Amino acid sequence: MGISLAKLARQLGCEVSGDGACQITAVATLQSAGPGQISFLANRRYRKYLATTKASAVILRPDDVEDCPVNALVSANPYLIYARVATLLNPLVPAVAGCHSSAIIETGCEIDSTASIGANCYLGANCVIGAGAVIGPGCVIGRDVIIGAETRLVANISICDGVKIGCRVLIQPGAVIGSDGFGYAPDQGHWVKVPQLGSVIIGDDVEIGANTTIDRGALEDTVIEEGVILDNQIQVAHNVRIGAYTAIAGATAIAGSTSIGKRCQIGGAVGIVGHLSIADDVHITAMSLVTGNIKQAGLYSSGTPLGDNKAWRKNAARFGQLDEMARHLRRLEKKLEDK
């Protein structure tokens, strides 16, 4: 069933340009949309598709309304409104409350009557599963784990002993929460494992991507604060703390005991070495390597951009000469000053 533009506008605080009775049933791109579908224009690079779109409506900014050939929802933040429209038009299918017959539930577990435990799940002793929580098929939950209300584990997720997860958390398939941190002591050419005695605490409204791993603390806990979003295949090492509403893109690796502030944005494949402190509101671009503390908010980058291979090899060969070149320059400057 569709929803009218006028109703969408009322619910989302937008203005309508055109026919408010227009019924919307789905979302689509400007290029592919057809009757009954709504699209959006948030990135100027796609403005060239606006004039020819076949969508029934487009979500766009006020300064694009005059050039829109169809109905519109007008907002200062089209991408946000698109996200909310897509959510309204594509609600989650409610999970069936109760435990599947193939699930294994150990003694002492407290499972709310409205929670859903899927096929082939294992719940260790003394787990607590909150109201409306969904534990998807194939999940393994260790002992003494607490999972808050309306949290959803999609499928095949491992939650190790003693982990605490807040409310409305979404964890995608393959994630591992609470695995041992990488702690070893050297002993005459051999490695002695250091027991990882802390846990992982995850706040409310966190999202964790597929195959992301979050290690338990060595002594204190690894902490993911409320509203954090983690992409796929991220490594969060032991004793890391990630501040509220920080977003981290895929393949980033964070070494142990690093503290990341609130509202940070970290690009894909960033490497962050251990025992660092990163301030609030720091943005780090993709493929950067962070080797020191970041004390002030701002945009940070490292590495060299892609270029012609022949030129890049010449430049790379000169990297090792930079220190001597700098010393030579200082000597020349001193000679000039002495004259």
C-alpha cells in the first residue's frame, strides 16, 4: 500500500511541491524510478538526471524545486528524508516471539516473552534477553551475556561470555563480540598468552557491520558508546573506547587501548596504532595511518594519492632523501644568514 506525499510531508516535517495526493509505494534512483516511486537528489553530481526522471516525486532542496519536472518533497536535508521515507515504506517483518525448537538454552537464562530466539541458536547459562530482542538463526551467545530490549542479531553472530549489549542495537551476520584480545608476553622466543579478563560493553542504538570483531578488554572493558556505527570487517582491539555517535568505515583497524572521541568520522582502511587518544569531532580520511595523538577537532589525512607509476616511483625514491635535503637546505640558509 502507498502513502501520500501530503502524509509523508506531515510526518517528516517537509513541504510538498505539486500534488499532495500523489501515492508513493517505493523508493528508487532518479535514473530508474517510475510511477509510484520516489527518488532523491542530495549529491549535485546526479542533478543531470533530474530533468528526465520518471519518478512520481523527488526529495530535494528548496533551490532545486524550479527545475524539478515532477512532484517534490522539499527539505534542507534530502538524504535524511530519503532514509526516513525508505524506512516507512520498508518496515521490518516482525519476528515471531518465542524460542525455536532447535535452539539450545542453558540453565538460568531470562528470556522476555516477547523476544525471538531463532533456529540453531545456543544461549549459555544465565543470559538475559530483553523485550522484543531478536536473536537470529545460528547465533552463539556465551554465558552471563546481557542483550537489551529490541536489539537484533541478524544471523550467525558470536557473543562471548559476559558481554553487555544495550537496547536497539543492530548486529550484522558474522560479527564476533568479546573474543580474546591480542595479548601475549615474550618468553625466550616463545609467546605466553595473557588472560583477557575484561569484557565488552556496547551502548544503545549502536550498529555493527558484518564480520566486524570487537575484542574483550585485558583487564578493563572495551567500550562502544551509544549511537556508534561500525561498518563491515572492522577490527576493534582490547580496551579500545569509541565515543558516542562516531562512525567508522570498513576495513579500519584500531589497536589496543586507543580512545576515540565522540562524533568522529573515520574513513575506510584507516590504521590506528595503540595507546592513542583522539579528540571529539575528528575526521580521518580513508587509508590514513594514525601514529600519534590527535588533540584537536578537524580533518586529518596521511599517505600518498594514486598517480602515474613512473612518477610515483621517482617520488618514492626521494622520500628517503628528504631528511638530508632538509639538512642541506638549513646549511645553505645559515650560510646566507652569516653573509
